[in-house]
Amino acid sequence: MAEIRLENVSKSFGSVSVIKDISLTVEAGELVVFLGPSGSGKSTLLRMIAGLETIDSGSLTIGDVRSETLSPGQRNVAMVFQNYALYPHMSVRDNMAFGLQNIGLPTAEIEARVLTAARMLEMEHLLSRKPAQLSGGQRQRVAIGRAIVKEPKAFLFDEPLSNLDAALRVRTRVELAQLHQRMKATMIYVTHDQTEAMTLADRIVVLNQCKIEQIGTPMEVYLKPASRFVAGFIGSPGMNFLPVEVLRPGRTPVRLGNGLEFEIEAPVPQAGKFDLGIRPESVRIMTAGADPSRPTTTAQVSVVEQLGERTLAYCTLEDGSQLIAQDSGRSSVRPGDRVQVGLDPTAVHLFDADGRSYQAA
């Protein structure tokens, strides 16, 4: 395993800039997820580390070796793609061994590496099968095994679960997490799925418009988003945003568009117009005996999603603002109901016109 360090890295295709002056260090043994929407630059950044795209400016160090000018084969990293890219006429054993045979490793060492990887991935019983005889999850495990046998400095995963169905994605995601715990290897994983990022990552690098918006642990980016973009992108569903007027800075009284006023702690520099952000789990349908300290307001329910362990109510406030509130899994709320919703004033954020976050203390 090796540290990967990017310093002031940039990349353009013609006049279009796709990576803008990114600096980042992935610690040895760390699993870092590049997360962002399509077009944010996450796959391009991964391919630059792998050597599949050139670096226009800046430096890349893998371990102790400056690597931006090295060929992909010289970087000693292994990449796992969304497409499994298995040879259909070869067995699982031969698919995993093929790259090692090409570089002339002794047969006994190749067999030992293949068997070690197969045991690690719990697929020893599959070694004699052809890819057509495997499920999608099993094929992806073969692709991962092909990377493991190379004994690389780092593993690079480019949306490896995108071709799997929902149930198989969950199972394979758990297997990947267990694999990282066993191997303690340096891994970079690219995805647009924030659930994958939250469950797999030691740290998440949130990318947007070809630059880094925030780097942090999963709970740091969830609870303390650095920008309005991060707040809306992380979470399922994303954060609620309501227009709000800050009446004065300090211990901040705020007024929603429907006239509701309450106080929050947020270090805003001045009064004015902001967006208030609050996650659905911090907005509750109020019932008898509910927390009386929460500021409450009336809303009309338009859509109800019953998800088993919780219920999400999509509501409209009196000023037309949209708000998602949470209730228990056994909720009796129905579309068309008028309800009282309570906001947790300790769990709100304020965002200025540039998207900068001011978090309530």
C-alpha cells in the first residue's frame, strides 16, 4: 500500500477545463471515495492517477515515486472498471492469471496468487467456470481478483457496481468494505451514488464542476456540509432549503417566508437574505406530546412515502415553500392532510448567495 499525492493538478480537453488545480493526499491504507454528479471530473481524475489520461500541469506521487510522466504499467496500480472486461473463452483462473503470465512470473507464483485472491473473495469453487456461467456479482469479483493478484500499490475502482441490480449492489458493497478491512490497501473508489460513498469511505472527496467542494469523513460531509451543493447532494433525500431572512447577526433570529420566527446559533456576518437548510429527519410531524421547544408551522401534505422504518411527507408551507418532513414508519399521515411540522433549530444551516455554509452551533 502507498500514499497517493496530487499537487495542483489540472487537465483540459482543448478549451474545456475538466480538472481545475486539485491538490489531495490519499493516505496509505485509506479508502477514499470520489463522489459527484456526472461531469464533475471524478472519473477523469481517477484515470489521471492510473495514467489513462495525461496530467497537463501539477504533480502526482505514488508512494515515493513521482509518477505523472510514467506509463500506466510503471505506476503499479490496479484499476477495476464498470465493465468487467473478462475474456469470455477463458476460465476464472485463466482470467486472473493472464496479466501475470504476460509479465513472465513463474507458474507456481501465479497459481499461489490466484488461489490467495480466490480465497479472499470466496470464489475458489468458481475457478474452472467461464464468465458466461457467472452472475454479475461473481463477474465483478473476478475483475477485482484480477486486480488483487497484481499486488499493486493501490486499487482504483471506477463505478464498479453500476451494472448490478439493487440487491446485488448492496451485497457487493459489503464485500468490498470487508475486502478493504482485510487487505488494509490504499483504494480510490469513484461513484455518483452517495449511499455507496457513505457506507464505504474513510473519507469522501466531493467534486463539483471539476473542483473539490469538500473533503471529510462521511459524517463530516453529512453533518457539516461546506456548501449548499454538498448539503443538497449528500443525503437521501437531500437537505430541505427554505428562503429565510436573518434579522440580525449573532444569536440569530430568522424569519421564514410564511412569517415563522425562531432563533438559531449561526455565525453569519450580517443580516439579510439566506437559504435555510435542514434535513428531513430534523423536521418532524408534530403529534400530541411532541417536543414543545421546536418552532412549528402549518403545512399541507402532497405526497407520502412509507419506507418501512420511517415515513416521508412532502409538504407545502403557506408561502408555497416545499419541505420534506419525517414521521414514524406507522404514520397515519395521508396526502391532503394539514399537519403541524416542527423544526429542530439546533440542526439548521444557513447558506449565502454564493452557497457558503454557516452552521448552527
